[in-house]
Amino acid sequence: MTWSAVLLVTAVVWAVSVIRSVRLRALVYSLPLPMTLALVTTGHRVEGPQVLGVLGLNLFFVVVAVTHQRWRWPILLADGAGIAGYVALSAGLLAVDIPFEVALAGTLVLWLATVLWLRRRARRRVASAEEVAAAAAAVPGTQTRPDGLPALLKLVVIFVGAVLTQLLGAVLRGMVVTFPYSGVLVAVEARRQLAEFSRHFARNSLALVGFLTAYHYLQDVSSAVALGAAWAAFAVIAVALHLPVRPRRVLRAVRWGGPCATR
């Protein structure tokens, strides 16, 4: 990775740090900007391990969320555990030859299972979360604390962290493509909302799978064509994932002119 990659990681994390919506934060973080720079500057090809590396990105946030929120580890120590998990997964993936189609099929199955599980878990937590929020709103002084760092100082801290993480990424060979460069610092910024952030990012990661798939099948044509197709695939999938979905009950009522159609 080059200094341009470090600057880009810094810009992405800083943008995430000033966004209040968790859903939008996850979308901005999922933009394959560091991934694009890694492909351009390192010359690595996209094969089976890189597609499975998207699962490694999700594993990183799961490890950080569990160690920080459930086990009460300091966020920087939790970050280290997340990096260790990604490096361990990368070492295992690089040790075996994984055909691309096998890796893609396995990634899609695991993605679907994870999204369904997270959605079911989120529904169970809605009621309790609403009760906690109502109780917090009723007590003065319990509002969420804003980040105490000024924007300029935050930018300096993010830049230093980006330099340190890119040094580790340099030893990962092909898995450098999906290494969570900005994720290490985004986890710090989103530490109070890690569970919700991880859920949104897990859904958005399907667009990253589309990005890598398009690049894989066109990388022998030219890197420019492959990158153009990869970004197009990412955009199409990302838009599809974020289209508003109307409840089935409402759609049925509108179709048949039921009571809900006139409300």
C-alpha cells in the first residue's frame, strides 16, 4: 500500500466519524475504496481467498463487538483481537487452494445465513432497546456522549492509525485486498454502536462480493475494465439492498383495495 492509500483510509474514517446515522456509516465504510487502491498498487489477483476475505471483514467486527461490548475489553485491545482473527483466517485461506466458484458459493450461503440470523436477533432486541431508550430519555444527563476529540485532532489520530495498520497489511500477501485498514479505526469511532453497525455492514458486504466477483472474471481483460465493472456491480447491488421494501400486508391491501389502502 502507498501513501495515497494511507490518505484515502484517513479520509474514509474521518468521513465515517462525522456521520451520525449508523446505517449511512456502514454504507460509507463498505465503499471499496481501499480495496480498489490495493488492487491497483499491489497487482494482486482476485481469487477464491479474496472473496472469502469479505467474511473476514465481518469476522473482524464480530470479534471487536463481542470482546468490547460483552467482555468489556478496551476498544484498542478489542481491535487487536479483531486483527488477530482476520490474520488467522487469512493464514488458513492462503494455505489451501480454493477454486473461485467454490469460495463464491460458500460466501453467498454464509452471507444469507448470517443476515437471516442477525435479522431475527434484531427483532428480539427491538422491544428491550426501546424500553432502555425510553428509560434513558426520562432521566436527565443520560444522553449519548459526543466524541470529545476536536475534528482536526481526530484527523491526526486517524492518520497515525492508518500508517500503522498499513504496515501490518503489507505482510498479508493477497489477503491485503480485503484487510480492514479503515475498519480498525472505524471500530473505534463506532464503538458505542458496534452491534448495529456490524448488522448493517454484514448486509452491505454482499455488494463487496459483487465487486470482487466482477473484477475476478474481467481481470484478464484489463485492470481498468475489471475495476469499472466491479464498481458497477457494487453500485447495482448496493442500490438493490437499500431499496425501500413495503410490508406485504400493505401491498396486499393496496392490490385488493382493502382497508389499509385507504388509511
